[in-house]
Amino acid sequence: MLFLFLICLYMWFFFFFFFFFFFFFFFFMYSFFDGYYLVSYGFGLDNISYLFCNLSIFICLLMLYSVLLVKSSYGEFYLFCVGFLMFMLFLVFSVMDFFYFYFFFEGSLIPVFLIIFGWGLQPERLMAGYYFIFYTLFVSFPFLLCILYIHFFFGAFFYFFDFFLFSDFFMFFILVSFLVKFPLFGVHLWLPSAHVEAPVSGSMILAGVLLSLGGYGFIRVMNFIYFFLFNYSFFFITLSLYGCLVVSLFCLVQSDLKILIAYSSVCHMSMVICGLFTMTSWGILGSVIFMLGHGFVSSGLFYLVGIVYERLGSRSFFIVKGLVNFLPSLSLFWFIFCILNMSCPPSINLFSEISILFGLASWNLNCIFFLFFIFFFSACYSLTIFFLSQHGLYSNLLSYCLFCFVRDYYVLILHFYPVIFLMFNFFYFF
């Protein structure tokens, strides 16, 4: 991966080639993990790390393909940003010490911040970038203090230390840094603004991998903050279910495609938070698979919006209507990604939602009442995306609509393929 940094400045073709080669080499190394496989001292992979490493490499690769023909200014610097981002994400998912985890966790924000600032669309991107950085940095600073405090007493803070924290303050500060990254309802305002102002590839990586970072960290600290989760899970699950319901309704009144998909991300992540807080094996399994499925589906939806925005210069439902008349072959992909967004079979999203439902029902049966409405409204806004963008009386702007490139279909198929075909091999998750 370090070698990729050197060639991205001169030979971008080789950069793509080696990137793909690295992904397949890494993917076929899979030997069903039954514990930690130590890469070296302080680095190791287990089942969950391996899945998220693959997801981050794959989405970074698709980010590169999404700008393959767009000869933007400072193209080499863009490639460097993506390479650096992949390197940081790979390290986040393969370290085993919380201090290194924190270091690379914050380091992965820098390239995304630069991509939003440098290749964003409107002047408001500056505000969105600051939102993104300060929300995350401000809340995760107490987490750093907790790590240093534990380092002071134990000399290290590894994932497999066998002790519990008993201070509620400590446990809350450790947890809240991940909940903002998710984001939890109430501290979610940075996400829609960052998505709307980011370029297509920035939205893809934000939705695909950076939201999963919160979930991954949550799973890692679960052993240490067990008592906090046990005592206060009712508060966070209630807040998430309520937030999910409210945001679902909020999605139904949006006029901007990108904001709608960003808020649907908040919705899905609320479900993941609920699954993790149940602390049941069903809930955690469902959350991990949901993060993975959401990474592909949400990223694909953002890419579709990017295709339309490149052609028409607008994301508003009032202008972007009747697309089926101009890009009929793209309508199939719109339909596929919209139904995957509402967790239709045969997708891993469906399995994950059923798992989270089992986890929540075993935690408290009253949750099912909320879940009925959440799943219903989720289907409503997913179909709204499809109906309002594909059907209706098209505007005269669409007469200037261009065709799609093969590259577009290629990227979309690569988004859609894993979501369906992972359903046929669940060994990756168990």
C-alpha cells in the first residue's frame, strides 16, 4: 500500500491495476477466522476486521473508478488522498491497541476532509467540512483521555484485556465518540451537510466505510463498558427507535435526492445502534451485516445521484423527473438500489434486519411496535426516490441529457453484486 503512494503521482493506470490486484490477493487469503490472526506485534485480524478491511479497499477502489474519466485539476493529489485514506482505514481495522485505533481513526478523517474541501460543489462545503471535523474531534477527545488514563495504569490498552470499567463517566465518554460517528439521532447534523457538499466519491466513502467505523469501535469496546450498556441501553435504544421513526418521516418530505439518501443513512445507523445495544448475538450479527450491506447500497445510491447531477446539474425532485424516458437502462439500477435500500430479498440487508428484529424482540417485545412503522416508512421513502425521479412529466432541461458510460454500469454492478451474492455464503459472518 505504501508502494501505491509513490506511483499515484506518475502512473495512474498502474495505480488502478495494483489496487485491484491487492484487493483480490487480500480477499482470497480468507481462511475462516476462529480468533485473532496476528499479522505482527500490535496488528491482527479477526472475522470482523477482515470484513471491514475488504469493504474499505473495495469502496476506495470504486471511488477511483467513479472519477476515472473526470480529468479534474490536481488529479494526482486526489489519487494520493484516496490511497492515504485506504491506508488509514486498513490500519484502523487491523490494529489491536486502542491508542493506535484512535490515532488512525482520526487520521482517516483528514483525507475525507480534504476531498470535501477540494472537490466539493458549493461554497457551503467549507462549513460542512468544519462541521464534520469538529463534531468528531470534539467528542472523541475525552476518549483519548480515557485511553491515556488506562495506559498510565496498565501500560497498554489492548482489545483482549480482561477487565471492566466501573466509572459511568469513563464509559460514557468512550461510547459517545462512536455514537457521534454513527451518527446517533440528536448528534447527526454533520452527516447530511457533509454528504450534500461532498463530491460523489466523498459521499461514497462517507456512507460506505466511515459510518461503519463507529460500529467497529463500539464492538471493540463492548467488553470494557459492559455495565454501562447493561444499565443505560434502554435510553439509547429508545432514543434510536424514536429518532429512526422521526427521520423516516423527515425523508418523506425532502426535495433533494442527496439529503434524502443521507437521512436514510441516519435511519439505518439507528437500527444498527439498537442491534448493538441489545448485546445479544443476534443483534450484533445483524448490526455487522447491516453496516456491510449499507456500505454497498448507500454508496451505490450516491453514485446514481452523482451520475444524474453530472448530466443535469440538479438534484431536485422538481427538476429531475421522468428519467426513465432518457436513461431507461439506468432506471433498472435505480430500482435495484431502491429496493435494496428497503431491504428486499435476496439481499444481506434483509437478513440483517431480521437479525436485529430478533435481538430487539428478545430484549423487549414492545420494540416491535416501533419496528413495524420504521420498516413501513423505510419502504415508503425508498419507493419515493424511485417514483419521483423516474416517472412524471420531464422538464425541458432533460432534452440535453447525455448517455451513460460503460464505467457507470461497471461501478453500479460492482456495488450491487456483493449485496446479493454474500447472501449465498454466510460463512463470512459466522
